[in-house]
Amino acid sequence: MFDRLPDWVDPARLASQAREIKGVLPLAEMPRLSAVLADSEGQATARFVFVRAAGLPDRLTGCVEAVLRVQCQRCLEAMDLPVSHALDARLVSEGTEAAAIPDHEDAVWVEARGLSLHTLVEDELLLSLPVVALHGEGSTCAEAALREFAQADVARAQREDDSNPFAVLQTLKEEGDKDR
């Protein structure tokens, strides 16, 4: 099993040694993430690899995984949302380094005192949240919504046909096409 993830690390030293750090972090210790969750029980698992390449800013790769308890926006019940977010970024500490990173690559800002892995894990989990959390297809929530909207669509289509002022023109056109 993984140990607790350290908070502050020296990424330059870790990259020079091509080190890997694995660990867990309780969800309850992430205040910004806890604010959007239905329940902050559980923990996130993280794995980070620090790599140095000649002439380039150091690179950080890894993965953050967790099962987040969020609220389904369809039925408003709590649901488990498994999240796995891969990270591949350059480590930068100066504006000139950040400006040199190509647009297709991500960058992680390193403060003067180092890199906070706790903040990084929380940021990556927040980025992996869906805009709207919904139960998946095949769930009772999704099936009920599908039935409800299908019935509403049929009723709306019938109302639109009855109240459409151009429906008369459509029937005249169809009758005219038959006469030809």
C-alpha cells in the first residue's frame, strides 16, 4: 500500500535523481475539492515521476486516482464517480521558462520553496470533475429521465403540430404536389 503523500518537495533534486513518489492523500484534507463533493470520505492515490532532460525544463508525469462522491444533477442523489487523471507537464519557476513552453504542453509552476504535491493533487482532481455529474446509462436515474423526456417530446410535438400556423401551408403544398 502507498504511504502518505508528502506535501512540499524539491522538484529539481527529484528530477536530477529521476525519482518517483507514490502516496495517498485523504479527500477531507483538500478544502476546495471537499466544497464541491457530497461526501469527502476516502482518499486519492497519486504517482509522480520527476525527469530531467538536457536543455529543457524538468518534466513531471504521473497519475491521480480517486473515487469521488458527487451529487447527480439529474436525480440529486449522491453517486460515486471514479476519476483517473494523467499528468504530463513541464516544471517552471520563472516567467521566461513558462513562455518557452509550447502551447501543446502543460506547465506546473514551482514556488521558491518547492512544489506542493497536495495542492497539485487537489488541482488535478478538480480539473477531472465533469461539468455536470450524472448517473451513467443503464441506471434507474437515466432510464427514468429517458422515459420522462420521451413522453414530453411526444406531447410537445403534438402541441406544435396543432398550434403551428404554417401547418395549413404544408397541407396545401402536399395537396398541390398530389395534383401534379
